[in-house]
Amino acid sequence: MSLGDVAGLIAAIAFVALVGFLALPLIKLGKVFDAATQSVKDITDHALPVLDETVTTVATTNAQLMKVDTMTTSAAEISQNVSALTALVSATIGGPLIKVAAFSYGVRQALSGLAEKVRR
């Protein structure tokens, strides 16, 4: 065995050691990727039911909002109708009522003036 053969053998052993040394982190990295894949799968399995529930909740909420919108529209219409009715009653009864009140006030004043004159 010559000096070149010993050097080649040492180089081959060093290369095998280097490959083995570099293979360990690659194996650990593969395990990390497997764990990450499993975590993503678990998250997906748990997220899908939550998304389904969210879709159902949003659909139910939209239906309720449509009902509230209908009620709000009806309330606005009722408010307008009451306002129009109030204006109509005020115009129809308000004027004559004010005239009757003014007439009765005038009659009371006249009668109280006559009552004072009669007392004197």
C-alpha cells in the first residue's frame, strides 16, 4: 500500500463522514416538513367546519337583516302616514277650534265685563 492509496482511503473516509454529517440535518428537515404538513392538515380539518358555520351564520344574519329592513320601511311609512294624518286633522279641526276658543274667550271677557258693571 502506497502513500497515495492511504491518502485516497483517508479522503474517501472523510467524504463518507461529510456525507453522513450533512445527511443528518436533511433527515431532521424532512421530519420538520412532515410535521408542518400534518399541522396544516389538522388546521384545515378544523377550519372547514368553522367556515361552514360562518357561512350559515352570515346567511341567517342576512335573512334577519332583510326582515329588519322590511320592518324599518314599514315603520317609516307608518310615521309618514301619522304625520300626514296629523297635518290633516290640524288643518281640518285646528282652524275652527282656534276660532271657537277665541270666541269663547271673547264671550267670557264680555260677560265678566258685564258682571263687573252689574255689581257696581
